[in-house]
Amino acid sequence: MNRVKVSYTEKDFAVDDFQNEVWKKAEEIKINKYWSGVSAKNARNAKAQLVWSENAFYIQFEGNQKEPLIVSNKPNIIEKSQKLWERDVFEIFVAPGTDKAESYFEFEVAPTSEWLDVKLEILPGGGRKPNFNYNSGMKVGAKILDNKVLAAVKIQWQAFGKKPQNGEVWRGNLFRCIGSGAARGYLAWQPTLTETPNFHVPEAFGEFEFTKD
């Protein structure tokens, strides 16, 4: 199981502060394979970085973008966008702790700054139970550059019902959806290896180690 370190910062910062010094120290996590385990072309590759403070969890994405964006013509950034996963989007799944990966949170951010948060439970007999009434209070930022897209998420710890301690390990995965139709790509940090594209596979989650080192 792959483990990445989540860098610590004593000072909180704005979600759209993409040039903050803390990102220079954060480990880069490659999102360069499709859910099937097949390597994606560099033009679709992405990376993520994770940072935490006493107050919040920060996630920053950077994706290569050499094809037309698949986004809403009238983005709504005031409230969550249902079915955001059907367009270009970055995602993180987070299961606080390591014991119950079947109970986790999903956060999405699009290049348009649209967003979605949902709480999920994997049911014993298969399938999943989403709670779209979940309100994390997440904040997002995004920026479209030449051949590149930046996006970020900031989540206060109360959204998870707990705060990690130094050295604690949580479970999770990172994803990118890009393109449309038959050419649509479903990229994952930890490929889920399902028969058809499916990100909701807790047993495939990697580990996030929160450290103050």
C-alpha cells in the first residue's frame, strides 16, 4: 500500500494561494495512470500535494491540459454542483483513520471553481450510500493557464469529525477525470483495477501520513 506524507504548516493561508512557500516542501503525488492501471499520456497527467495545519486540510492539484476543457458554460460556484464528475474534475477521497475505509468523504473541484462534497458508506452487500446533504464548508480555488490547470481545496477539520495527530495515518485516493465520450479518461493515484471505471474502491486506497517533521 502506497503511503505519502502530508506536510505541516503552522500558518493557514488562502485556498487559492498557489504560490505559497509551503507547496515547495510538500511531496508530489503522481496521478498518471488510468483506473485500470494503464499509464496515461503525459498530456493528461496530473499531480497533487497535501498540506495540513491545526485548522485545515489543504489539497492542491496541477494537471496538464492540452485538449479542450469539458466544463459548464454557466458554472455555479455558490452551491455544490451535482454530477460534477461527468465533466473535467479533480477529486480526493478521504477516510479518517485506517479502521473504517468503507466510510469516507469525497471532495471535487473543477477548473471553473465548481465543487462538490459528499459523505459515503460502502454497503455490506455492495453498492454505496451517498449523503449529498453533507456540508463540509469546503473552500476551493482554480486557475486555467496555458496547457495547464490548477485547482485547490481547503477543508476545516470539523468536516471530518476529528483532527489527525502527528504521525497518524488516514486512508484515501486522488483522481482526475478529463475529456468526453469514448476518449474520456479516469486517472487515479492508486488504480482501482475494476472492470469498468469505478473510483469507489476503499480497498485500493493509499495512506496519508500526517507529520510535523
